[in-house]
Amino acid sequence: MKAKIAGLVILLLVVVLAVGYTLLGKSRETVEIAGYVGGEKIGLLEDEEVQRLLQRKYHLEMDYSRAGSIEMVTEDHTGMDFLFPSSQTALEIYEAQYGNPVKSEIVLNTPIVLYARTAVADALLAEGIAWEEEGVCYVDMQKLAACIEEGTPWSEIGLPELYGNVTVSTTDPTKSNSGNMFAGLLANTLCGGTADEDSLGAILPRLQTIFRNLGYMESSSSDLFDQFLKTGIGAKPMVAGYENQLLEFAAEEPDTWEQVKGDIRILYPSPTVWSSHVFIALDEAGTAGIDALMDEEVQEMAWNRHGFRTGVDGLASGTEQFGVDGVAGQVTRVMNMPDADTMERIIEALE
């Protein structure tokens, strides 16, 4: 009798443990969320250490497709749990069309910068269009915009080997955030402050002329940066992009960076604008992405391995690990982007 009771007790315990294990396993199953992401963040999301951390601590996998920041918030995103554009302007455009999302939060920051071949940077310095301060190179946006608008030949600033006029290659501002932000920065520069509805009438024709002269524009910031690295000074002497792109490249490809670093300079527009990468949760499932990406360990990897500034006030917690000269310890020469209504009018004018 006692043996039968003991056997029943053991069987009951096995059943309870099995049910508990099943329930626990279900509660800890990995959840997959899907969304659109700006190309410059793919490196972070494909980082195996980041992926392992998201699975271990948050039981989360992120399935994503690359899309331009403006495209992702204006085109169909049925079935998506999140959008991950590269600016608050994109969020404002989304809110104007669809209302407030379930949740949104800025999780990464990086300033808009210019990348130039060393010969180009030296010419800008010699002409007084750029200057150096504590090892960091800054570009006077008023002077650079004047050169672009007036069609100043490269030869006139000491670069006779370059064909055509002074220009900055950028992405399509109607699709991609870096091009959109550079358009906003140029609009601010042309009106001598933050562009708004009152100043647009005077500056839009000028802005259209500048972008018309740029010719073909990539739709992705990562594609443009890749082309800058792979083609010589004659193809893309100077491009607009994100600061984190070069830092991430140097961290991920140290051997290649060692070979090319003597011919590439990072220049900070004065003033510049912040690219604030905002995670937009479209449903409750998407909110898990915010919690995971705001994890302290993920934030540390975002800076140390991928160059996104996550510290207070854009203060970099050391830049030596990248092996990139001329990185600003703190980005202080910053102005606000035009508001969403103004940027929408700029986008329409440049389509």
C-alpha cells in the first residue's frame, strides 16, 4: 500500500514538474518582431553579441528589412511591429499621417558629418572654408553652401585634377534620412537660421538648384558610404553621412582601415544637426524592441563597436578604440532641424 502511495506521489510530482517546465518554457519562448530599419543600423542589429544578448535577456529576435527613413514612415507598413528611422522628423511625419504610435523613443544618436579625401580636406583648409581646432576639422557651412550654389569649380580651390564643381554627394532627400537632414541643414544655412514656412519661398528655388546639380543620388546612406570607400577621389570627393559609419567601419575592418585611413578625413559641418534614431513601436509586441535596445550593455556596444553616441549630451566615452583621428569628443556646434511641416514642403519641392 505504502509503495503504491509513494508511486502515486512520485507520478504526481513528475506531472507537476512536467507541466511547470512546459509553462516556463512557453513563457520564455523567443518572440520575433518585424519592422523596417535604416541601413546604417544594420551592423548593430547583425552584431552576433547584440543578438545573443537580446535572446538571453529579452527572449527577442528582430526581423527587419532595410528602408529609407522617409520611405518607411510614408509607405505601407502593414504587418510590421516597428519602424526604426534615423530622425525625429520621420516620427513627426508618421504622427501627422497616422497619429501617435503605441510607443516611441530615441535610442541612438549620431551627428551628420562630411567625409572627404585628404586632398579635398587640405584644399578646404587652405581656402578658409574649413578650419582645424584641437585636431578636429570643421567646415563653415555658409562658405561651403556658397561654393556649391555658385558652381565654384574644384580647380578654383586648388584641385585642378577634379572634374566639375564643388559639391557634396548625398542620398536622395525624398527617401533617405541623411540626404533629408543635409537638405534641412542647407535650408537652414541658406536662410541664416532655422528654416520655416516664412523663409521657404526665398530658399526653395535655391535648394532645388543645388540638388539638381548633384545628379544621381543613392537611396541608402550605407550604399553611399560604401561607394565613397570603394571609388576614388574623382568619383566622390566629398559625401554627407553619419559619424558612426566611419567609426563602425574602422572597428569592424581594422586591417582595411589601416590601409586607407591616410586618405580619408572626417569633417564636422559648423553648425551640424543631430540624427536621432527613434524606435517607433506600432503595436505592443514592438515595444519590446525599445526595452531591449535601451539595455545598458546594448548601449555600450552601440558606441564601442558601432560608433553611435549614447552618452549624455553627445559626449563620447573615449574614441581611442576606433583608431580614427579627428573625432570630436563632444559635438557642440549644433542647430535644430526645420519642423516636420517645413521638411515636408522641402521634400515635395525636391521630388
